[in-house]
Amino acid sequence: MGRKTKGNLAAASAQEAKRIIDLLDKAIVRYDGTFEEIEQAVGFYMIGRHVGWKPLILVHNKRTIRKYEEILGIEIRKEFDEEGPDVGRAFAYQIARKLSNFWKVVSGDVKIEGRRLLQ
């Protein structure tokens, strides 16, 4: 878990790369809203591939996650592993696992400063 080396995500196969590009292209084509929101949703997706869904739910509130899932046409728990290959870089997740019950951190019962850092 303490792994902080960068670039641990395995190269996508041609089939997986096409699936991801098709998913993102479809989301962009059907999206109607601000540039910022679609850019954020695409970034959310790409970071999720690296860190997994558990770190994402520490950084974003439920409403934001639902919004990005709707924009992208995904469910993060089905799209990403709990922990991605670069999970060790997700500061809040490292702390949550060491300090307390993960779900207490998610609910806000336990506060973590710097929860949005990717090191």
C-alpha cells in the first residue's frame, strides 16, 4: 500500500484503449453543458483508472460522483477496481487506511487534511 512509484498502470491493450476512447467520445458527443464539467468528468475517469474507486470517493462528494457517472455513462464500482495500480499516490487513501475505518473518512466523521493530494 505504501507504494509511491509513478506509472504503475499497465499499458492498455488495443481493445481496451478503443473501449475507453469510445466511452469518452460517446460521453462528449451526448453531453450538453459547460466545457469545465465535461473536462472534469473525463479527468475523473482517467484518474480513476490509476487510483481506483475508493480514493475517488474520498476526494469527491456523492453528488459529484453521481454527476460524473451520469455524464460518462458508467458506475465507478463496476468501471474501476477498488484500488488501482497507483493507489499509493492517493494521499487521503493512505491516511484513511492507516488511521481509521475507511467508511468513517468517507462519511466525514474523520477529517483528513490534504485529501485531494496526488503525490
